[in-house]
Amino acid sequence: MKRFLDFSLGLLASLLFFIPFLILIVLVKLTSKGPALYWSNRVGRYNHLFSMPKLRTMRVDTPVVATHLLTNPDQFLTPIGGFLRKSSLDEIPQLWCILRGDMSIVGPRPALFNQQNLIDMRTEKGVHEIRPGLTGWAQINGRDELPIDQKVKLDLDYLQRQSLAFDIKVIALTVLKVVRRDGITH
């Protein structure tokens, strides 16, 4: 049932965001060098790697690490990168991953391939058995501000509480967080 809902909502969202997505692609291309989309290897269900797109918000010479590990992440932002991140519009291309089945609407955010600590902790707790999500319980409870152990604790909490009602709650709270721009540090 969850996969059917993910696909249906992903398709609906893709149709709704198609024109804004095209406009954002043009803006990214006009304001910075490089491709409009940034593809990164992410860890999915059962720790299988998949390629996840985002609208590019960082310069092409940015080191490939989690943003919070950069000394001064703002120095790498493109002219519209800050806006795209704060509005979460850079996440629109991930609808493709939802349609493909690599991701879900709600689940733990997919780890970068090189975030071994996070991957190991999630695997130990069984969190790796669920699809990563466009948004998740940890996302709305701290987003960029959470230490890894707290993120995994919230991911485990989501794993244990999974239900349609809980997913609806996470989606509603995500919309509030995005509108308020809560929990975004860069």
C-alpha cells in the first residue's frame, strides 16, 4: 500500500512541479557554471546504492562531503543555492527516485555513500530495511542541526511507528517546517 501511495503522490507532485522545475533548471544554468542537476550516490533500502538528483546549489568545485562537514558551506553556494536549499526546492528532482522505487515520500533521509558512521548505526538498528524518504521524522525534528546518534534514534522511532497516519503527520509537519524554514543552517 505504501509503495502505491508513494507512486501516486510522486506522480501528482511531478505534474504539479513540472513547470516550476523547468524554470528552476534555467535559473540554475543562468546563475552558475555546470549542470543544473547534481547526482550523488546515496544509500537506499538494504544499503544498496542509488543515484539521487538534486538541483545544484553548490559550485562544481565543492568537496563531496555532507554539507555540515564543510568549514564554511556558504562559500560554496551558487547565487540561488541558498534560496533553493531554504525553500527545499532543490529536492524536486528526487520525485524521480520516488517514481523509480528507490525512495519513499516519508522515511529516513538517504545517507551519502561516504557517511559510514550513519550507515553503520542505521544498519545496526534495522533502519536500513526501509526505503529512504524525501522527508522523514528526523527531518522535522532538527534537520541539519541533529547529531548522527539523535538522527538514528529518530529514524528508529519512525521504523517502529510507521503507518499511514504517521506518514500524513510527517508530511504535514514537513510543509510547516519548509514554510517557516525551521532547522536549516545552510
